[in-house]
Amino acid sequence: MKEILRNIFKKKSQIKNEKYTKEILPRIIQISNLIKSKDNISFLHSGHLGDIVNSLPVIKELSKKKTCNLYIEKNKQIPEHVISKEKSASKVYLKETPIIKLIPLLEKQEFINKVEIFDDQNIDVDLNFFRELPINFNIDSVRWYSHLTGCFPDLSEPYLNVETNEKFKDYIVIMRSLRRQNKFIDYSFLSSYKKLVFIGLKDEFDDLKKSIKNLEYFDSKDFLELASIIKNSKIFIGNLSFGYALAEALKVTRLLESAPNFPLVYPNGGGGYDFYFQNHFEDLINKLNCTK
């Protein structure tokens, strides 16, 4: 029996090695050569909103010497094994509506020459290929694209730029998805603080409102407005979600509710903190001089 299992493992290892040698490595070399040789580079992304934000440091770095365009594909199917693993309610990465909400934010970024919904435009670099790489995906997800392109930007620097929104100046801004929560974290102590606003989905707000009675709700018209609210916050608090990806990109003062099962995001640069335990969460809020 042990010999049979050993042979099965050996066969799987051989298949992986062959795929790396024949498919992945040639593609990585091709991408590197293309980036070096072309002055105008068109990128394709079909992933989740946070994945797209996490690809921006590489695009921004390359834009210092290249003209960079970004095309976003709608309705790309999520593989069945990923849906099962992540318990996703959707069978596609992005529908058209969130892409339309994202485009105004991306259009404001000077390092992106053009951003459009993908409609068979010519593509140079498919950023979705990161999913095929033989790497540990439990590393900081913003680094995936460096291993794809060979471009290694300074992740301590902001890679989104927006104007501030005075409506929620000095607020504690919260965006906590229902997925990827740390079940040992309790937000109810925030009820003793003033100026608290939630900017995620309504059902997420309703869930957190049970713990924070004085929590306000704001529904942004698009993700440019959403980012502008985060930009002017006193502190942003979020779990592994699109909201935290924005806060990380803006390099505002930010707290990440880390969950042991999803070690995919870490703060980079000043002003970023992650926590796993309740007392650390409360100590960080006190340390950052929030007003009760």
C-alpha cells in the first residue's frame, strides 16, 4: 500500500514538474521579455475587486517607463473547486455593475492611460495567470503580481490617489464582510466611541449594527466616493475584503481584522496594523487616540 501511494505521489510530482517546464516557465519568460520590449502595455484582469486593486502597484511601477492600459473582464467563471473552497455565493468573479462602479476610481489614477471593460481588445499581459503559478498563495496577495511580472515595487508607498471626502472627516470607517471574519473578535466595545460609519453592503451593516448601536450607514454611489471616505477617515477598520484593499492602497491609518484561515493580506508601510485578538484590537483603538 505504501508503495502504491509513493508511486501516486511521484506521478503527481512529475506532472507538476512537466507543467512548470513546458507551460508556466516559458509563459513567465515571455511576459518578462514583452514588458522589457514594449512601450505600451495592455493588461487584462478578471478577478475580484480586491485582486484588481492589488495588481495596481506593479502597473504603477511599470508606468514610470511604459504606457499602461487596463481592461477588466466581466462574468468570468469561477472554477468549481474555488467556489466550494471559498463558499462563494457567486459563480463569476465580477459582474458588470461593480466594474462600472470601479472604473471612475481607476480613471482618476494618472499612471493608468486607459481603463475599459474587456471587449476583445489586444492584451499583452493576462494578470489572471497568477492563479497558475506554482507559489504559496498564503503569502501577501499584493505580491502575487510581482512573481508574475518580475516587477517589484515599493509596497510601503500609496498606489491609489483620491481627494478626501469632508462628509465623514475624522470618522472611524468600517467595512467588514460577512466572510473571512475572525469569530473571536467582538466590535461591541466601539459603541462607546463617536463618529462611526459603515460603508459596506447593507446586510453586512445590519449584522454589525447588532453589536454597535450607534453605527451609521452610508451607501456610496461608486468606488471613487468609497475611497474618498476611507481617505479622510481617522481610522479604517476592516477584514480581508475590498475595503481593506482600498485602505492599504491609500496608506491611511488602518486596522486589519486577521483571520487564521485566510492569511492572505498584511499591512505594508506606516499606519497599518493587523490583529487576531480582542485585547490587541481594543489597545490599538486606544493607542490611535480615538475620541469617546
